[in-house]
Amino acid sequence: MKPIEKLLLENKAWAHELEAEDPGYFKRLAKLQTPEFLWIGCSDSRVPADRITGTMPGEIFVHRNIANLVIHTDVNLLSVLDFAVNHLKVNHVIVCGHYGCGGVKAAMTNHDYKYVLNMWLRNIKDVYRLYSQELDAIDDEEKRADRLTELNVKEQVMHLAKTSIIQRAWKQERRPQLHGWVYGLKDGLIKPVFDMEANQSGIDPIYQYDDL
Ligand code: CO
């Protein structure tokens, strides 16, 4: 059997098993989507949002890209954020990076990855520059990459807080809470590294909208 055919076969087995365990499961789920969480994670195949958090379909709304970046001109990400915050009314937005992230490691090199990848990785290089004093002081390359991964998650959470989508929801409904997490490929554990409550004061004044 070809690997692609195995996927479809496995899917059938999974659906039958779930339906047998809980009759009517899919019919009920098809009618309603009320996730409590928006997950912004890395595209890395080793970091599946639902598996590592023990959640089921319907519980997490997911957006993934290389190195879990929140870029204020990314229409894809902003659409997901807008829909999750204003229509699904999620109470938590989680940015989850992971140690050993290829995107973070690539951004730390001076290698030309050509065109679009250079453009994408630039955003991580900007985070490095912001914290270069702290990062340059770390001799061990892996530890430096780990720290950049944590700082990158923190910066992406701050980027969320700079959007009018988040600031308006904070002002009107005191939600969502923002969370920065880092997942460990080596132990399967998530480390919380940064949190933001519904409060504009955590971001630089120039980003604070005062007429929402
Ligand atoms: Co990654």
C-alpha cells in the first residue's frame, strides 16, 4: 500500500472507532464549534496541537506557520485571529513554539535560503537583534537557539497585543488571555514562558489604540 493510501485507511478506522465509542459523535460535532482556545503554532509535524494537549476535535482552533510567527500584515493569520476572537469568542490565545525549531535555527545562520524563506525568517532575525546582548552572551549554540525560541514566542504574543483585534476585545470583554508556551521535542512537555492579561499597559504606548 502506498503511504498516501494508508492515510485514508487509517482515517476510516479512526472514524469507525470514535463513532463506536460515542454514537452520534460526528453528527453532534458537525452542528457546533465552540472552542475555548486559539492555537498559533509551528508547522513542524512533531508538534500536533491536539495530541500534545489531549484535546479532541472541536476544542482548539488552530493556525500554524513556520516558527509560529504573528506578522501584522499576514492576512491569513489576522483572519484566523479575527474569527476566533470575534465570532468563536475564544478566551485564550496560545502561541506555542518548540525547542529544536528549524525555522529559529535557520534564522540564526547567515545562509541565503532564497526569496520567500529569507523574507519569512527576517522576522526571527529581528527578534534576535532586539535581544542580541542577552543571546550573544550564551556560548552554547543549542542553548542560544532555545533562548531565542522563548524570546520569539514572547515577541509574537506582544505582536498579538499590538493588534486592534485583541485590544478591542480586551476593552469590551476583558478577554482573551494571551499565552506564550514552548514545547519540548525531547520530553513532550510544554513550558509556559510568557502571559498577558487583558491590559494594554504591557505594550509600548505607541501601539495602544485610544479610540477603540
Ligand atoms: Co518549528
